[in-house]
Amino acid sequence: MITPEYLRVLFDYHAWATTRVLETAARLDPADLDTAPLAGLGSLRHILVHALSAEWVWRSRLGGVSPRAHLAPADLPTLAAIRTRWAGEEVVLRSLITGLDAAALAENLVYQTLGGQAQVTPRWQILVHLANHGTQHRSEAAALLTALGHSPGDLDLIVFFRAQVAPTPPAGV
């Protein structure tokens, strides 16, 4: 079973990796946000807005609200707008997961899909999905950034772990 501590670490990683992608994107010429250098992925702005919108939708559901539509890309026309909105989402999401215990994680949440269909899902599954969905789209964004000559570097979870605590070498090394 997923523990509250596991989720806190997962969302620490989620924020760290998302920040790396957004900071790398800030080094681009703004016009590059709307180019599509890799077939099938769309533009970097499209991917970032989609990932942010999905996070907002799922976070809203965790808070008892079922949005009826995704965020509109036109409402987030710049990277600065995307970053500002994402920072606010992270604050609200963290407030929702702070203090969760095993019983709260197991609790079923009732919400509606964007199309209005009723769903029931355990809170822990929504949270794990939210983080996993972010991983998928960060990897797409990283591929686009790399194609544009600005790789965000290694976004692996182990790299995050290593960045958090300097490993102590074994005795005698």
C-alpha cells in the first residue's frame, strides 16, 4: 500500500523535475515554445499547458471540485504565465497532501470526468496517477528541449535522491 511518506517523496520529486524542465524552458527564445521539432509531440507550450491542466483537474478533484474543461492554452500564452500558475498549483496540491494518513489515502473520492461521467477512485490512485502523468509529459518536454538544444539533464528519480543527500563513501575509500 502507498504510504503518506512515499507520496510526500513522490511529490518532492515531481516538483523538482518539473522545476528543472521549466527552468530549462526559460532559456529558450519565446518563439521556440510554439515550435514542434519532433513529429507527433506538438509544441513545448502545448505539452506544458496540457500537463499543468491535467494536474489542475486532478488536484481540483482531490479538493472536491470536478472541472468541466481543461485550462485553455490561450489563457497561458507565455512561459511566465505557465510558471506562475504551476507554482500556485503546487502550493495548493501540497496543502492537500500534507497530513494525509493511510485512512485518508484509502478513501474513495467521487467526482465527474470532464464529460460529466461519475467516477469513484481511491485518493491514493489519483495522487499516483497525477505524479505519473507528470512524468510522461516531462519526458516529452525534455525531448523537445533537447531537440531545441537545451536539455534539462537527467530527470531520473535516483538523480533526485542523490541531489537531496550527499552519499557518504564507504570507509577506506
